[in-house]
Amino acid sequence: MLRNLAVEVTAFLALTRVADASYAFYVGKNLTADGSVMVGGTGEEVSSHWLQLFPARDHAPNSTITVGVTMEASFPGELIEIPQANHTFRYLSMEYSDYEGFPAPLTNGGLNENGVAVRDVWADNREELLEMTPNPQHGLQYSDLARIVMERARVELIGELIAKHGESTYGGNSHLIADHKEGWIVWEMAGGKGLWAAQRLGPNDVKVLYPGYIEDFPVDFQKSADYMGSENIVTFAIERGWWNSTSGKPFNIFDVYGPQDPRYKARDGGYKFMSQAALEDATRQMAPVTEKDLMERVRDHRIADDEAGYGQVVSLLPNVDRDMLRIWIAPTGSVSAPFIPWWLGVDSIPAEFGEHRYLTTGASSSFLNPDYQLQEASIFAGRVFKRVLYYMCSSPNIYLRIVAEILTKFESESRSQVEQWVEQSAQLLIKAGQRKDAGSLLTYYSHSRAAEGLEIGHRLNDALDGYIKLTGQWRSPVGSEINDSNEGNETVNCLVGYDPDQPEYLQTPVR
């Protein structure tokens, strides 16, 4: 199906990179306990994040959608209209309000009713490609591509969209697309030349994208079922002198099109405290991997820091009813928030997990739209669990273990209930022709579990706040600026004691 779609702790960052990045995990079906393809990850944007369910829709003939970027983007562009599909599929996605001046709402991907999971991950390109990017640029940006794959998974692939409508870049990007059989990494290059490459991920593969990467690539890739690419992906590199077929070196996408800095390696970019290679090795050592295992990897405190906007884990199995497709989502970084199970068959999202003004672009300079008054009056789960994180940061050696124990116990209870009665009951209702009742059951359970998870957040905040203050551990700010002066660049990971502005400085490592 997807053929038709297109760690070690480090004391310093090898390169400076905007922190708004995202990461993704892929585990092939031969390496999982239940034979599923597993996908996990998060988004890393300085932005509000909220959960949203998009129903399947039929669209009028000649309908269009707006795609691209504006002149406010880091690489300026102009919005364009492209045709909308006659029918778009139902999907569940974490949405967010801002990245690099791109129009909101944005998405890194999610899960659709065909059992297709999408993750978006940054993937830098060499400086020459950045410099040749048109100004203004036109075409689909990363969020447009992720959303369209979820909406039209059986119809169009990323390469066709780029060839037909162009691509708007922020410096290079990649997508991980997976179903119950396999996955694909698609790397879209900056430069406005329509360059892209894709590699199949199979049943024995483990891949971690941070950043996205593809290495050795066959020059005759058109003859392979495991690779795809733009027609010019090889010839363009030869014309620019970036690769020579007589050099004896393999055609390596990362070496040719990635940043030309010797410190930058495909599987060890140095951007987090566990490299892609270390994360891949740690995940493979868990085989056969369970959902519990992948949740542990996604919430590892060396990568799931204050930059993580949410967490996702999904198991993709064959022959699953569209309403029974399930994805686990943490409403903010999963190091301080529980994974909640959601199904494609739910009919709503609780107000507390929907859109709020906390970190929403423009909130500080405008009053609330009256239409959102009740929504905004509700508690925002993202803010509740961010508070948990910041309390944890005051003494991570103590609180990290305590919070992790509470969250994993809650998730263990959820998995037990899901397996023992929730999904069995819903499946029986669907089999009996009572699909609406099955949806009501799934909605009730997800809403109830979300409310119970939120109560855990409140209790953790009350307990940590009281303990810290009553034991004299409260510390007031000593500076006068509440916002990080890095303005979106790599920031302090309080859980490992790393400050990019002071690379020599490490607190006592978290055990």
C-alpha cells in the first residue's frame, strides 16, 4: 500500500540547530511482540499543542485548499491553491499553532482510518540548496504534505505532489509514513528543484529519525521496490559536482545532500543526548518490542525534555476495523504526562485536551474569540503537565523516578483494561451491527481515562508544590527575562543539566 505513498549522553551539541524539530521511531513487525509495525515520536515546536479529530468528508467538485508559506516564513513564500480530493479520510492528529511563520494550524502527522501513520521530522540540507531556494517560494510545506497523506493516503504520494505543485521549505524536511506492512522515509530537499528521495523500511528494521536521514541509495533506484525518488535526484548531484560516478564511492543521500560539516553524521547528529544510532540500538535490544517498551523510549528524559510538545505511540496491525485503530497520545512531553488511548472511532475530544490559548500564536496581543469562551474556561491538559515537568526540573534525581513510576502504573492499568474488556466489548458491538454504540463506548473510555490522567496531573502538581515549599526548596527567579534568549534554538534540558550557552556545565547526571 505504501509503495503508492510516497545514546550516549553528550556534554555539548555538535552543531547549533533550531530546536523545533520533532523525532520519530519505526520498529518493523518482525521485532515487535504482537507482529505490528510500531511508530512513535513527538513534535518539538515552541507552540500550543492540542488533540483534534478530523471526520471523513466529501468535497464539492473543484474545491481547493490553501497550501504553502507566507512572506513571514524563514524562507519567504506565497500561498497557493491546489485541488482538494473528492473525499478525505478520517484522522486523528496533534495540531499546533506556529512554526517559522507557517500558517496555522499545523501538524506533524497522526493516524488515519486506513491504518496509515505519518510523522514529520526535520532533515537539514547543504548550504548550497538553502541558498538556491526561490524567493518567494511556492508549493506545499511539511504540514501540508503530512495532512494530505492522512487525508488521501490511497490516492497521492509526496513525490507527485511536489512535482505537480512544488514544495515550500524551511531548510529540508522528511516524513515517516507507515502501515501494518512497512514504512517509508521520504526526504524532501530545499532549493526549489523538486528533489526528493525515499527508502522503504522493512520488517527487520529499526529507525530513529532525529534528523531524518537516508544513506546509500542506488543510482538505478527506478528498478528497485525499496527506493523512490525524483527523476533528478542523481543527475542533479552529478551536474553540481557533489558526486562523481567514477569516484568509487556509493551514492549516499546524506553525504551528497546533507550538511557538509564533518561533525554532522547521518546517525549521530549530536542534537540530543542520545544519538539516532544509540536510540536505534537501545530499541532493537528491547525486541520483541511492546507498546510499553516504545513508550519508554519515547519518554526517555534525554530526548523528551521541555521541547517535546506531545508523545505518540501506535501499533499498526492488519485487518483492524477502522473504528478500532488505536493511538496512544501524551498531551505534552511524555516524560511528565501519561499516554492516553484514543481510537479512530471516538466521536469527540474532551475540551481539556482541545485548543487553548496557552502558547498559542497571537494570544498575547489579542482578546479571546467569544466562540471559544467555554473552551478556554476549561483546564488545559498541556499546561497542567507542563507544570509537572517544571516541578520535576527542580530536582530531577528525585522526582523523575517518582513521576515515571506513577505514569507507567497508570498506563499499565489502561493497557490491561483496553485488552481485557474495552476493545472486546466494542468489537462485539460492531459485529452485532451496533457501530454507533461501539463508538460511544470508546469515546466514554477515552474521555474517562483522559479525566483520570488529568487528575493525576493535578495531584502531582499539588504534592510537588507543597513539598518543595514546605521543605524550603523554593527558588525565586534571579533574572529579569522570562523567555529564553535563544529564541527557539536548542535550550536548557533541565532533566540532564545541559545548558547550550554553557557547554562546560553539567549538573549531577540523572541516574
